[in-house]
Amino acid sequence: MTASRRRTTALAVSVAGLFALTGGIADATASYLTYRGEYSVQFSTEASCAASSAARNDPPDVLTYTCSYYASDPRSPNGNGGAGWYYYYRYEID
């Protein structure tokens, strides 16, 4: 009978631990943020693009990425626009 009690106690502790773990995971994922993203305005130099990206970065509200050179404006749906430096940024919409 003692072995049976140990198994029952171990099972109860395991089940309680499982509920505690899944509850913690659910809480962690419930606090996600929703973002939209777009490209910055055109910059003529990489240095000015990088300075603007760094100044705009304000996590978690605004997340900016490194600058890249594009042969045409990445904001244009048909690829029209001038070549230059742009950075991508995401901003919170919640």
C-alpha cells in the first residue's frame, strides 16, 4: 500500500507540474505585440541612413534594422523610384 501511495503522490505532483508549466507558457505567449512594417525614406549615404535608423530605434514600440542599398525604391509597388539607402522598421500597432 505504501508503494501505491508513492505512485499516486508522484502522479499528482507530475500533473500539477504540467498544469503549472502550460499555464506559464500560455501567459508568456499572451503578451505578444503586433507590428506593421515599412521602409524608410531614401538616404543618399549609408552613414545618414544608419544615423536615422539608430535614432528611430525605440524597442518595443519601434524596431529598426540595418540599412541596405536598393537599386530602386522598395516602397514602390512597381519598383519605380530612385536608388539609395533604406532601412526597414516595424512599429507596434496594439
